[in-house]
Amino acid sequence: MSKLEVAASVLIGIFIIAFAAVLIFAIRMVGLSPGDTALLIIVYALTILLAIRGLRWL
């Protein structure tokens, strides 16, 4: 792996962890309905998949 790929992997990992923390905090604070919670989880999963796909293009 090149230095660019390692840096991108680290940044994506930090982004995933930070976004998960914000997502959990939002669900607890707002008290979202199960439908809204499911929608947020789907968006989060798609974000992770797109980040991984983008990393492969480097």
C-alpha cells in the first residue's frame, strides 16, 4: 500500500467512527421513531460502502 492509500484508509476509519458516534447520539437525544432510525442506519451503511468503493479507486 502506498502512503496515500494508508492515509485515505485512516481518514475513512476516523470518519466512520465519528459518524457512528454522531448517529448514536442523535438517536438517543431526539428519540427517533423506528422508521427514522432504520433510514439513518441505511444511509450510514451506504456511506460506508461508497467510502470503501472510493478508496479502491485510489
